[in-house]
Amino acid sequence: KILNGLIPSGHFLSQESPLTIEAIDSEPEPDIMVCKGSETDFWVENPNTAELVIEIAVTSLNLDRYKARLYATAGVKEYWLLHAQERKLEIFTVPQGGEYKASRFVTGNVVSAVMPQLQFELKDGLPPQ
């Protein structure tokens, strides 16, 4: 809900929809992704990249960590991995050669590197403890 009001024009938010990665014949379904264009642009074909992908790891941390390679291969500019139990966000940036060259953890103010208008307090996007 927080992201809906922050998505810049010319982009759309998708939930649990396929991302087609032709280079490795894979179609993961990210929990959330923000893509350029509009939903109608992808009625026939799935997006093959995204500006931002978010995975929420409750019991799937190892799998979601593995997905970082898939998303980097697809050229996803920024990958957020929410460690739900630990209430922290791992942000991956600079996709290159099938991996992200930079990562960091955030527990407070979240600011997207690719869409700076995506800015909020992490606690506001999490259920109460």
C-alpha cells in the first residue's frame, strides 16, 4: 500500500506476476515488481526486466537470496530482499554479469537508488511486532 502512492508516472506496480528472463529460460514471480510502462503494455507478454523487484522472505530467505542472480541477469536495477523476521531490508544494486555488485542493509529510512521518490520508513511497511 505504501508503494502504490509513491510509484512515479510511467511505471506500474505488479504483484506475484511472472518476470520472463529469456537468457536463462526462467520466469520467477516476484512478490512485488515495479516496471516501466503500463499494465496494458504487458497483456500479451510478461516484462523481461524491472526497475525494482521486492521479495518478502519469511521462510524463503535462501531461495530469495538465490533469486538475486536471476534478477541481476534480467537487468533488474534494484532488488529489495525483506528479511521479515529480522525486520530489515537488504538492498542490492548495480547488476553486472549476473550478480549485484553492491548491497547494504537498511532498518530505518528506505530510499530507492533508481526511483528516489520511493522513500518511506521501513517500520511503516511492516506489521506491528
